Amino acid sequence: MKNMRKNLLYGAIRVAIFGAAFGVVAQQQNTSASDLKSVQVTETKKVTKAVKEDEKIEHIVVTGSRLKRDSFSVTTPLVTLNRDAITESGLGSLSEILVDGIPALNAAISNTTSQSSVSTTGLSSISLRDLGSDRTLTLIDGRRVVSNSYSGNVVSLSTIPSGMVDRVEVISGGASATYGADAVAGVVNIITETGKEGVSLKARTGESFEGGVREFSLDLDYGTYFAEDKGYALLTTSWEREFGMTFFDRKRAQVEDAHRYDDELMCNQMLTVDGFQCMKDISQSDWASKNDGIPGGVFLENSRNDTQFWYDGQTLRDDWRGNEERFGINSNQYVMLKIPNDKFSIAGKIEYDLSDDLKAYGQVQLSINNAFNNKSPENESESDDVPIFDPITGDPAGDVEPGYIPIDNPFVPQAIIDSEPYRDRIYWDRRFNEVGNISTDNTRTTIRSWAGLQGTVFDGEWDWDMSVGYGKFHQEQIRLNELNVVNVNQALQAEKLADGTIQCKDAAAREAGCVPLNLFGEGSITPEMANWIRTNPTLNTYIEQVNFLAYMTGELFELPAGHVSAVFGGEYRKDTQEIKTSRDMQVGGITWNVVPQFKGDMSVFEAFAEFDVPLLKNKPFAKSLSLETSLRLANYDIDAIGTVASYKIGFLWQPIDNYFVRANFARAQRAPTITELMSPPRGDFDSFSDICDSVTATSTDPGHDMCRLDPNIAALLAADPDFEFEDESSSKYSPNTGNPELREETADTFTFGITMTPVEGLSLAVDYIDISVIDAISEISNSRILDECYNSSTPFGNDNAFCQEITRNEDGQITKVLQRQFNLDELRYKGIDVALEYNYDLSDLGELTFKADHNHIIESSETFLGNDGLVTDDNAGYGMSKDKLSASLRWKYESWRVRWRTKYLGKFTASLSDEREYEEMLADNAERCASQELDSGCIENPEPLEFNDYGSYIRHDLSVSYNTELDGGYDLKVYGGINNLFDNLGPFYPSGRGNFYSGYGGGKGRFGYVGVELKF
């Protein structure tokens, strides 16, 4: 088996030398701008057939297939990011490195986007073609691994030991026929190191020049051969700390902004202490956007109360009405711009030649991640209701809210009583600082392991591989300092006895330990009161995966153009998931989300086959022509799915030297996850606007006619004809629930590409990608649910299914929008990838390498069936750029490496819905102008909509490294650099955290780093 390893290494070296000599980088794949090496091969399924030095290049295995072939013969775009590029990026997060270097990848979950998430805070996952992490299959050494989230099949790259990563290979297009479900958009294969010998110690640190975003990491590796080179072992460990970034680290984050476009004045407006004003008439210093959740409390905040009170510390004041933006609090100060994160991992792999034809191998990885998100103290008001459930059956038991403070509450100040509150109700809003800041402490422990045997049969002509894998994931989430709303309600119902004692009115509550609650003034909540209303819910997620895989690969027979290669195999996989929560999370009545306990599992048996058929060789206009096809049958134990088939057919045609044409069609599947199928309703809060905001008896905004039919809003209008409804909160309760009737998604992928090397050293590749996902599993957005209820041809009421998902309280405020999983009609992606590489020998001055990788999105749409038929939203260019480019120029001279890298993002529009609303306003204004009436309200020159259309963005990075040999056999590498050299933060972006766009770095700014690596 030692000879097999040496021959494999020799064959791989010959592949690399051949590729460098003939400059065929772009012939094989889309090459990234960040040292994306073209001719990299996956060693996860090593070929054991020996080759002699004078034979042709050995056929090995590349990501996207288990077929043996040389690494040039691939029919789908393949891109590789090597270890040097990972190190020289200056970044610690593997997901950030990949997103930064490969334009087709986007961050699905990251520390700058998961601040408000229930379960994903601290995860880092990626999405290929923006089709979601559930449709991007992430592998380690070509193997499926256990998920890191109950929300879906999400592999967090932060759980993969960074010191063990050798390179990352990404293929575009459906690959379910090779790897099974979820490979809809493509595959990201994390390939670990092998063959490394000796000790390697690496340290890296970096920080933004503006402060914050500090990082520090340590890596220690040791690899060795043993037992007369029959065995090989590698042990690697790493620790990394990301210190995060706060509101106070960036001045832009402290800018208060609440923007809207006025449809009468046709101007952009910002909220000020005097209300909304046109931006042209004010400066940024006039902007104000505050919250009424102040620590001392606001009281009688209702349009029917002329006198409204608030506490300035311990001083009661009566001038709150109309002054929220003057006296309120900027609640954004509690939002982390980037969540701090600690990561520790240790991993080992071993290989041992049992004989010349049999090898055993195994690998174990342990990762422990901790993400701590320190948030705001709970901000609550009298009408913030939450659901409660029967503790025995789990059935919904209604809602509970803190409730109004009774006028006879002993703590009520006399001045408030004397103001004669409306209905003797004391409306209130308060931030519960005395209870403590809400914090989410996530600890994730991931174990991934596999072991197997590799060997040969039929006189070494066929190779086989049998393995078993086991993975286990545990997430412990502790949420500190939430409120028990039931206890708050009981504590507000207080009475004063004759002896002056204040107690809770309810005897059962007193028996349970109820402490009367005083909300009036900062510091008025005593520790005993805080203990009564505080709750610290916990959520534990357990996920396990067992996997058995076996296959054989070899050559069936020979045709005139070459040998027909084949793979035959089978796979069994079982995923088990269990959610355990504390009792308060099960019965509800708390200010955090309700997540009921549930357990589910899913099993699948699969059989697969792959064939590579050479059709022509050395013929006129057919230097070579080969056909590749594969089929996988998968049988699920879910009745709604059953047996599904995935298949692929592709060709690679070389008409003349240095020119290739490739095409591939694939049918891919994605089965619904356990959560999507089986989860009971579980709580979540989403940010969205109420379409009924600003509705009056005569308002004409879209949907307002239907809004006036809502019973709660209708009652408010009936009581006060001058009433104007105001949406009080952008964050609303929107629980998610599973759907047992879900079917599998089906995706058809077509790729077509041309690659060429017209001159020595220059390579060019152009690929077209078309992905259509039918029956896509997704949720209809909250905004779309509201639109379909209030602004469609189907009348508001019980016959409108969308209206049944919306719940409002007596004040008209949305208290719940239920989001269900559905098989929507279609997701569609169309795009073009262009890759360019040029290598130039400077002779005695070294070597220059220029690389560029460009991704252009033609279409990125979602289609579903609404009340008025099929509705399609094409999101290409909305929320993200249609065009992304990474380019680099690298100079290599002796022991020096200097690289200049540029990242380009094209223009984009922030919000499709805002654009549509603005266009409707323009149309209405045009209609008013066309009427030619003097009092029509026509605005001759409407302002363009601000903060929606953004131009292009360019960022420049510089890195330098130097290698040297030290006495005693030590190798030293010192490196450093500056990312975002010119500190381009991008334009003001109110929709993003801290007014930054995450695609521009989320406010990270100019970032410097240094590192050192010592080998011996």
C-alpha cells in the first residue's frame, strides 16, 4: 500500500507539472481571483492502481464525480482555493475567506448577520448562487457530515479545524447524482491536509484601524509517517478568538435615521424631534430615531391622553407627548455589529497500509464553538402579548400580555392619577434594566468521524472503498434575563393593605412567591421584583448522523477512443434530531420565542452508478470527445417523498489544441429537512412593516381599503373618525411551522462553457449556468402575506387564506404572522462566470500572475401562487450586486510573495418592494399632474428615492510574505497585510446593521494583520 501512496503522489505531481507547463488553468474550471489553483485534485477517494514513471498521467478523482480520470477531464466548472490563498487573505473565518475570494458564493449566516437569530447566532455558512445553504452541499474530504443547526442542513465552516484545511473545491450545478440530496446549486468540498510531516506552529492577529473586529488565532500541527512508512498520522489543533464589533466602535452606527418617502410632497424625509421633514430642508444632525423603551418608563402614551408622563431618572415629567425623538433612547446601541466568537478544534487522521493492496484509514474532528451575544434589556409594554400553551397537551391556550397598570395600583404616582387617564388605564412602556441585559450564550460541540478500508480487486484493475461515518452535534443555548409575562401581569395587579403592606392581589400568585412590581422610575425594580419576573430559558439541540458508503471504480472495457470507466456504489444515511427546551419555552408566556420539544429522524437508502465514455480521439475537429453520465436512486422513509432519481449527462469536446467546449445537464433533488417536515410552530421575531401603517378613514395607500375592514382597526376608526393607525414596532412575532406534506425539491441544471489558452501563459474560461428549482421549499415572506391579504383581488376575510395567518390585538397592532413551509412554484438562477489567468516569467526578477474571476447574475427569481395567480419576483440586482469581480496580481521572487487584490461589486438596488412603492407614488403624482387641476397636489419635479440605488464598490488589499530557513532546520514564514487599504466603507446604508452594507464589509473598514509560521 506504501507503493500505492507513492504512485498516487507521483501521479498527482505529474498532473500539476503538466498543467503548469501547458497553461490549461481555465480549461478545467472557473478560476477564482484569490490564487484559485486550476488543476487541484481531491485526494479523498485515492486511486490505488500503480503507474510506472513512463506511463501517462494517472487517472484520479476530482470533486463532482467518483470516476477515475485525469483532472483535466471535467464537464462542470470547478474552482479551487489553495492553502496559500487562505493564509494570505488575512482573514480567520473560512466562510469569509471563501465569500471574499469566490464571487459565486455568498454568506448565508455569519457573525454580522445573525444578531437577532434564535438558533444561528455564531454560525458561519455559505450559499452558492444565492440559492441558500440548504441547497449548497458542504462536504469534508468528499463526505457528508452532520449538520450544525436544527433549522436545516447547515454545515458551519467555523466548526472545521482551519489548520487542517489544505484547499477548498467548489463545483457549480446539480451534483445529487454523485453526492445525493442537497447538491442543487453545487458542492463545496473542504479537503484536509495529508502528507504533511513535522511540526508547524502558526500565530496570527489582526484588527481594524478604526478599532474593533480584533482577531487572534493559534494553530499547531504535527504529521509523521511511522511503521516503516506503512502508516501516516496527522494531529492538528487550533484556537481562534474574534472579539466582535459594537455600536460604539463606529460613529456611523450612532447616526439615528428613520427614512420614508412622502407621497404628497414627493420628497425624501427623515424623522426629527419635530416629526418627519424633507431631507433637503435639514442636515444629518437633525435626524432622530429613538425608542420609548427608556429605563424609567413612559406612561399614558396613547392618543387619547393629552398628558403623557416619563421618568428622567427618578424625576417624573409630564411632557412626553410628541417628544419621543427628543427624550427617547437609541436602542441600536444594544446591537452588536459583529458577534464575538471563540473557536477551539482538534482533529486527527490516520492511514495504515495493512498490505500492498489494502489500506485502513480514519479521521476524527472535535470542534467547540462559543458565541455570546449581549443584547438590550427587555423592552416591554402593556399590550405586548405572547402565546401560551397547555402544559400537558401542548395545544394553544391563548395569549397573555403584561396588561395595563390598574389605576388603584399602590405604586402609581398621584400626578398620573390626577391627569384622569383614558378609561382609567395606565398605558406603559419600559426597558427593564434592573433585570439585566438579555444575552444569548451559544455553545456548540461537534464531533465528526469516519473510518474505512480501501483496496483493489481483479488483479488491481478495480478499486473499492468501504467506510462508516458518525457525527454528533450538540448546541446548548442559554438565554438570560427574559421576562415571564404571566408573572409580570400578576405583579402589576397589586394592592395595599391597611398596615401599609403591598402585595399581589391573586392568592395563588402570592402562594407561588409573587412580588408586587413597581415600574415607576429608574431603579424602582428591586432585586426581589426582578427575580420574580426574570426567566432564563434554555434550548438544547441534538443532531446525529450515521452514514455507510461503499463503491467500486475501474475500467469496464476499451473503445477506440479509450477505456470506459465506471463507478458502482451504495449509501445508507440516517439523520436524527431532537430539540429539548426548558418548561418556560414549552408553555410560553415569556418574552422569548416558544420552541416546543420534538424529535424526528429520516433515513435514505441510495444506489448510484457513473460512467465516462470516450467517443472520439485524434479525429478532425475532435482532438477528443467524451461523454459522462450518472444515475442515483434514493429511497426515503418519508411517504411524501418515496423514491426519487437524480441523474447527470455531460460532455467535454476538444475540437483543436488548447480549446475545449463543455456542457452538462443534471437533475438534482433536495429532500425537506426534519424541521421543515416535523416541527410544531416555533417562535421567531422578524422585522417587517405593516401595510396598514398610517391608515385613516380616508387614506388611499395600497391596501388601506382592506385594512379598514379589519375588525380591530375598524373599531378604532369608529371610536375616533380622526384616528390614524401607527405601526409601533418593526419587530413582530412570526412563528415558523413544519409541513408534513412537503415533497422533495427538483432542480434542473444546465451549464455550458468554453475554455481556451490562445497564447502561452494566458487562459480564459466562460461558463453559462442555468438552475431551475421546481417545488422549492420556502416560506412566503411576511410582507407578501400582508400584501396578499390586504392588497389583492381576493377580499379581506375568512375566504382569504393569507388573512388567516395574521393576528392583531385590540389596538390594531400585529401580534403574530404565522409562516408555513410550502413547496413553492419555482426558483430560478441564470448567470455567467468568466475566469482569466495570465502568467508571465520575469526571468531573474521572478514571476507575475494575474487572475480575475467575474460572476454576472442574469436572473435570480422566486415564483409562487398568489391570490391573483403566479407571482414572480426577480431579485437579481436587489439586495446584492448583479456583478462581482475578484482580481489579483501576485509577484513571486525568491522567498518573497507580494499580492495586490481588488474586489469589485456592481451597482444594486436595496429593496424591490420600496422601488415598487416609489413607482406607484410616481404614477399617482403623474396622474395628478395630468389632471391639470390647480389643487391637484401635482409635484413637478419629484425627488428620486434615496437609500435604494447604490453604485459600484471597489476595495483593494495588499499582502506580503517572506520565507526563510533558520539554523537547526527551522523554516520561518512571516506575513502581513492590509485589507481595504483605502478604507472604503461604502455609502450610508440605513437597511444594514450600523448603517453599513454587509457586502461592503459591514463596517469593518481598513484591517491590518500579521502572522508567523514556524516549521521544523
